[in-house]
Amino acid sequence: MERLDPIYKVYFDDGTTHEASSELSSLIKTLESVGEAETQGYLAYLADVYQRYLVAKEHFIERSFRSASDFYNPKTLLAGLRLRTFDNAFDSVGKFVKDQKNQGAAELSDPLHWHLTL
């Protein structure tokens, strides 16, 4: 396999572009060109998504559901609510990243979020 970098390029209506790198250090440089607050917001977003992944892993991915009561119980239902699966990606990113261009780019670059919201 060969690493693809950038993994995609976004073209905006105003003619500007955004390249999403598979390397976090390169992605940070791109975000910093918009501002430090955007960079901090994106990293906070990634931390939030990772925390939800850990919840999903513990309560759903690595667990067997042999009967309905294994799934439909207060502990599992509460864990499901903690995943915020009914949020859309744009609103989820928007809580952390304020620049609309970076919001759109963050939505596209986050396959973990796709998994949790499908």
C-alpha cells in the first residue's frame, strides 16, 4: 500500500482550496493558517470523537448481544445516548470549529464520525 497525501482537496465557491493531509502535523499547519482558535477547536473535536469511539467500543463494538435484554437495558441505552448518534456532522463539528470552510473539511476528514452517525 502507498500512503495518499493529501487524502482529498476541497474547492470552495470563492476559489480557495483546502487540502486535507493524512499527517496530523501537516493538517495542523493548514488549520493554523486560519487561526489558533480553529486549530484548538479541531483538536478538541477530535478528542470528543475519540471519547465517543471509546464508549462505542466498550458498550457496542466489543460486546455480544445474544438477547434483546443484552441491548435494551438502561446501561446500554445510556451509553447509546452518550454517542449522540442523532447529531449531524455539521452541528457536531460546529461546536468546536467556527470557520465554515474548516467545518466542512473536518466533516469530510473524519471517518470515525461517519461510523458513529450512520
